[in-house]
Amino acid sequence: MPRWIVLLIDLLIATIALLAAYQLRFNFEVPTLEWVLLGQALPVYALIRVLSFWIAGIHRSMVRHTGTDDARRIFLTVLAGSAVLALFNPLRFHMLDRTYLLPFSILIIDAMGTMIGMISARILVKLLYLRAKGSGKQRLRVLIYGAGEAGLITKRTLERDGSARVAVEAFVDDDPAKSGKRLEGAPIIHSDKLEE
């Protein structure tokens, strides 16, 4: 997918989050004046969001390989963009027409919605990619011995391998403190129960 399309999709997600923030802030009864003010603020909002995404290089990441570093970058980028938008509030209030560009409560709700939307969209694309990559191939049910870093790396490697569809059923570990917990959704079982 071309990078500019990823950028447009991110902007669309951010715009939907902004509109949802208005609906939530005004309990789904947004006054007409607020819609007018939003129309004035929308070009500035879109420009700041696109610039922040572009500068941070959010659109250059390979979406199908999204990880925690990408989520952290999205979090910080959206936060920085919201901070810049918040700086426009006192400027407009004191220098122009005694109104805010976007209310602070809207900015907070919008930031959370944008972060959740962008990260969720990437995770969805990644899951669809992994499912498509393994479709029509033999399904293997797997136990991984060791619930530490090596076991986690093994799980991720197996799930990304295109030669088979792998379902990690559980981790097996000697440490009784880990028994009964979960690691990336798979239960950890004590080695005493391995035969079972």
C-alpha cells in the first residue's frame, strides 16, 4: 500500500476520533455554534495531524509488522500533535476572537480516540495479514517448553512463519511461579503436567 494512502487513512481515523469526541463531549447533542467553530478549526487540525504524522514517519512503518515500538511512536506523535493544538487555544483566545480553537476536553478525548483507532487499525491489518499468509496450509498445534524470553521469541517466530498455520496451545515451564499465568494469550503450565 502506498505511504500516502496510509497517511490519509490515519488522518481519516483522527478526524473520526475528533467527531466522536464532540459527540461524547456534548452527550450526542452538539450545539450548532460548536459545529460552526469545528468547521473553522478542522483545516488547522488536519494540517497539524498530517505534519506530525509526516515528521514522525508514522506512515513509513510496515503496517503488517506492527509492534510495540510502532504503538509507542503513535502514542508520542498523537500526544505531541494534541499539545500543539492545545497551544493554539490561548493564542486564539487572547489574540483573535475570545474563543478556543478546540476545547481542552475535546482534545483529550480526541487524543485517546486517535491513539486507540490508529493502533487498533494496525493490529487488525497485522492479524489479517498473518491469517491470509497461513490460509490453506497445514494447521499445527504446538506446546513451547519455556515461558521466558526464548519461548516468547519462539512463539512469535512460529506465528510469522509462512510454511504452516501454527496455534500455540500453551507454554510449559519448570517455574511454579509462572504456572497458571498467561503469556500473549497462551496459558503457562507447570512441567509436572507435561504428560497430561
